Amino acid sequence: MPALARVLQDHDLGHLRILAELWGLDPPSARASEAAAALAARMLDPELALEIAQSLPDPARRALEDLLAGGGRRSVGDLTLRFGPLRRIGAGRRDREQPWRDPKAALDGLWYRGFIGLAFLDTPSGPAEFALVPEDLLHVLQPLTPAAGAGALVPTVEPPRIEPAGGAADDAVTLLAALRRRPSRSGRTEGLPAAVTAALQRHLVHPASLQLLLALLRGSGVLVPDPLRPDPARVRDLLAAGRAQTEARLLDEWSNTRRHNDLADTPGLAAPKGIWPNDPVVSRSAVLARLSAWEPGRWFDLEAAIRDVRLHHPSFLRPPGDFDAWMLQDSRSGRLLDGLAAWDTVEGGLLRHVILGPLHWLGVSDLGRAADAPRPTCFRLRRDPASRPTEAGGGEDSPHPLRVYPDGRIVAPRQASLVHRYQVARFAEWVKRDGDDYLYRLTPRALAAASAQGLQLRQIEELLQTTSARPLPEPLRRAMARWSLHGSEAVLEASLVLRVKDAEMLRRLRSDPATKRYLEEILGPTAARVRKRDREALLAAAARRGLLIQPEEQ
């Protein structure tokens, strides 16, 4: 920050005379440059400077205290939103209107008394104009600086219910294995077909993270087009690093990617014609810079933290303080969101989304809930989110083995090796995710899928033994050997059984072309098998022939 004499040199002689009057000093008669040095020397007298600061009108005194609490600088946009604008007018109008005499004009009161200068500084959101207390004057005013921690965000107690940060590494395994089994040919630059997305999300720890994961894995080259599929070498490198390092690498990619716009992913927001007004990297940097002010390892109330940003740094996302520049809409009503009144929906919404979404998924923010709260009410940062993730060692700490059962079930605990689960999920039939367990099944189709990927039966057995850390159950080994000789010998199908009152009724249904085609197999004199997909067609055809069939209970 510049010295006081340097700041005063930018003012004309008329401005310096106003300053001298307000400080009770003799009006300068020399040239402006000489008068600036002389006034600065007098103003740096500690007793006089403290007296003038303490006698400021209340709005100007509160603005000065806010500046001192911020280390002597605040963006003009933030100060304007809190204390009103600084009127920048020419010398003639200044002398007529005398804005320094308005007790409500906080920034004018500081400006004409020389307590602040103006300068453009770089911020995470780009260059912005700041009000600065001159460095030597800041030292003199040190006794007026609010006590450390005054007005700071107060930590809260540890919540009774905690959702530990992380999950992105596990979901990356799920996504990569799915695209290894069936590469996507959606023809879109980003995203997957809706049916694939819906099926995948049932197996994800954080279903809402799918689009972000796609962007990060594509940006890092782990997923390659076209069709969209994993690059084997990069998958091995990513997953072999272990869970913590996998998430650290994804976090680093997120910090710098323009493939994903967090503002566009914020609930409740929409952009006219899908055109978003922000630079994703600049907005993300601005958010992370704000979160860096909160001490890692301590719990904070989520809404109190967002209110703290609104109070002290409302224009963090848009440093010029122009809240009408962005064209955004409420995604539900279509209402335009402009002005400071939309801050909680736009800026506040983005802060909530980043804390509850990407930072939580990527291993940075633990979430907590009050006893009966339906959603997170507080958070704890594990580290400074704006710092670069460290590369501390590779591999995983004591990963849990998979469990292979004689009936062909395979259970992969979430704490299992990422590499091992990826290897098994490439070919085994996916059943479901049950809590912290991933359930798979070894079937003829799974063995055929493994064979199609170049895995021989011996290699499959070795893989299952390696991932489970125990010999393969003998019944399962025999079943696999039988499959290798005879292929698929039995198929379990889902179908319906039609039962009629007497054999004559079934004969009539079999002889009528309108209903006969829906009877897949005759099971006896009064029963027939019907494919599930033909259910509605059979009900309708029979009704047209004068027979109402009672459907099965749903």
C-alpha cells in the first residue's frame, strides 16, 4: 500500500485545502506536490490522527473500522454496498455541493480527510478497485484496529451426524468400469444418454456428481473419445495412487477446468438461452479465496458462513459490484435474478453448492447435520481449499479384500482397493450398491464378457483369488469349469403365468389368432406362460373377445 504523501499527491490543491480544514490545520498555500508532503507529515502525528479518526461521523467511523479490520483495504464494490457510494465529481461541483459535510456519506468522509486512497488490484475474479488506508497512516491508527477475531465467523460445535468428505474416487471407479464394459456413442460433446445416466446413478455414492466426474476424467485424459471410453494406462495410473491421491488429482483438475461451470450446476439457477455470463475458473477461484478465510478443522454453521460473506465481501464474485450485469433466471419461475436482492440465490447459492457438492465429493468438506435436520447444517474444511493438493505417497492404506461366495456373489466393500473393484466391475454382473458395499454376481454372461475382454478362465480365477485374498470356493470353481466346457446351460427369465378356470377356456385362447400369439408356452391344461412385455396386449385382446383377465397384483 502506498504512503500517505504519495496518496495526497494525486489530489488538487482545492482538495488538500478541504483536508486541512477538516483536520484543523493551516490551509496550504504552496503547490499541490509540496502541500501534500507537508500535510502528510502533520497528519502522521499519532495523537492528532487518532483524535480525527475518533471524531468521524458514525458512518465514516464504521467504514474506517471495517477497513482496519480488513488490514487496511477493501474493494470499493464491497464498501459501496455496505456504506454507500463515493461521489466522484469535478472540482467545481465539489466546491458547490461540499459532499464532505454530509454526515451520512461514509466514503466521502474518509476520502476528503485523506484516510483512503484508491487503486486497482488483482483479485481471483479479475482486477478490481480498492480503497486503501495509506501504509504509514495504517500503522498510526493501529490502536483503533478491532481486536483479533472481532466480527469474525464463530466456529460451532461438532454436529451429532457427520457425512465424511469423499466419494469421488469410488464413483470414478464405477463410471470408468461402466464405460469400459460399454463405451458411449451418444454423439454429444459432454454427458451420457439419459438411460445410461439413470442406470449409473443408482450405483454412485453421489449421483449428482456424474456430470462433474465426466468433465474431470475427460479433461485429465482418463476418458477419451470416440466412443467415450477409458484409456487403460491412465486408468491404472490414477487408481493405483490410492483413494486420497485419486481425489486429490481430481480436485486439482476441478480447480482449473473450464469443462464444468459450477454456477450452471447451482440449483435454482438458469441462463437465458443457456449462455452463462461467467468464466468458470475465475468464479471458482473467487469462491475458494473466500473459503480460505475459514480455519480448517473447525465446524462452521453453513448459513452463518454465507451471511458472513454477504456482510463483508458481497461482491466477491463480481468485484466491480455491478449486480445487474449478469442475465440469470430462477430455474423454476423464469424470473430474472438481478440486483443485490438476488445475492442469496446467486452468490449464496454458488457457495452452498460448492461446499455441499464438489468440495464434499472431492474430499475437502465434511458435512454435519443437527439431530432432526433433513439436510446438512454445518461443514468443516479438511484443508485450505485454495491450496494445491499435496502428492504425499501412493497406494492405499490396508484396503479391504473382496468377498467371493460359492453361489457366485461378489461383494466389494467401499474400502476395497480401487484397482481390484475396477477389475471385477469390468465383467461381473452389477447387482446394486448396498450402503458401503458394491454387490456383483458371476454369471455366464459375466464370464462371456470377461472372455470378450481377453481374460481366460485361469486369469479370472487368479483375479478373484487375488482380490479376495483367499482360494476360490470349490463349488464356484466347478461351475466356472462347467461353463468353459458347455457354455450357458440354463437361463432364468422373468415372465407371467396365465391360469384359466378350465381347459376349454385355454383352448379358445389358443385357437384365436388375436390371443394365441401372446401365449409363449403351454404349461398344462389350464396354464400358459406369457412374456411380461405382452401383458397389456393380452389383456386388451382377450377383452375384445369377451374375456376379462384379472391382472396380477402389483
